[in-house]
Amino acid sequence: MERRKFTKLAGLSAVAVSTTGFIHCNGTSYVGDCETTSDILGPFYRPNSPLRDNLVIKGAPGDLVELSGVVRHKDCTTPYEKAKVEVWHCSADEIYDNDSPDFNYRGTTYCDAKGRYKFTTQMPVPYDVGDGSIRPAHFHLMVSAPGYQSLITQIYFTGDPYLQKDAYAANGAASNRILEVTEANGIKKVNFDCNMNDKLKASYAALDQIVGTYKSGNTGASLKFFREDDLLWMKNEVFGRKFEYIGNNEFQYPGMPGGLYDKLHFDVQEGGKVKLTRTALSEAGTKTKRTYMKA
């Protein structure tokens, strides 16, 4: 990469590039041996969920389930003490609590000295996304630990009849996140261990330079970007979509399956103006490319 292109956004910088796990070179690039794969954040993430590990709502339908696991460093062995784990899921009537102060079926906990976390809640269910397709039951998780890229992922359950028709669950990268559900003493059990991940990361100065509102000169449409937890987010109706920095002034929406993509390229021009080019490939096979200028 030419230095001129790399430094055009003041402060964009590279840290060590790796996947989670033991790193080795396959002759072309560096790869890891025990990667925990990411998945889409989805539209229903809410920050600042209550610090609690019991999400059970008394009197509400749904089998009790204990979701637990261990968070480890990138060496796949050392437990990560005090890693932050956020979980959220839908209710038995297929609803996400997107605005109530109760933050139903949303919670945050921190790993103990052995990297362990645990939530007790009620099983999520499959739900209709509104276009006739049905998402399989799943938990959303975001695992954050200083020094690593936040891990955003989803976990699914074996035997769910909707797995193979779901673009995200049927993606090969999700195979290690389709988990067995066991039962003991009347409580279902799901275990999910994960390993943290180093990746390229944009600096604070770069993010401050590109956040803001962007408008299309052709359609009048606008996009709003903001910084949260030192990452780039695009505003949506609930909170936002998180984009990962992939180098060369580009960010990508993570976890999209089967060659689909949603990418942002920022170009800082003379006088401090910022041009955004957004390119995407949808599930319908539609390719789009739109440009915006920072207002």
C-alpha cells in the first residue's frame, strides 16, 4: 500500500493483523488456528444494557436456558478476565425490546478470573422478518476486551428447521456457532466459548474526522455516522450498524455471507471536505454504488 493513500486520513493506522488463534503464514497471508467467526450485528442492538446476568421475566413464556462460556485471549488458551459480554434476543412472541427502560432480554456481564461468563434467560424463538422469510432462533453477543476488536456474533441451535434457509446461519463460517442444547434439572444449557481477535483499527483522530452527516447530491438521501466505543457506527432506527476498518480508508459491515458486502470508502479532499463512496451487493444480487459528501 502506498504511504500517500494510507495516511490520507490523518491518524488511520495499522495494528498487528491476525485472526484469533495461533498465527502462521500459509505462504500468502497470516491465518489463525482457532478463529471465532463474527456475524451481523443486526438492527436491534442497544448500548448500555443493565449490568445483570439474569434476564428471566417472571410469568413470561419460554423455557429457562443457561448460556455460558469462556472468553480467551488470541492464544486460544489464556482466559480473559473482565471481558465485557453483552447479550440480547427476542421474546417468545418474536419481539425485541428496542425502546423500553426495562431492556427486556438484554444484559451485560463481565468475565471472572477464569474468563467465564453466564446468563440465565428464556429461549429465543424463530421469527418472521416481515418479507416472508424466517430467521432461526438465536442469541446475539458482543464481546469487548481492551486490546482486541470487539467480537460481534450470533449463536444458533442444532435442529432448528430454519437454519438452512437463513443466509447467515447457512453460511459456512457459522458452522461452529450452531450449538447443541442440553438439559439438566429442568434448565436448558448452551455453551459458547470464544477467542478474541486483533484486526486493523482506525485511530481516534481519523474517526473524529469522518463522523458526521453525509448527503447525496443526486437523491438528497443522508447517512449519519458516529463514534461509539472508538468504533465507526452508522445511525439506524434503533441505534446503529457497526463497521470494521479494513485498511486503505475503507470500512466494511462484518459478518455478511456468501460474497455479499456493504463497504464504505472515505476520501478526504482539499479544504477538509470528505467524500463517501458506499458500495453494496444485496441478497437479490443487486449492486449499488452511491456517493455522498459530508455536510
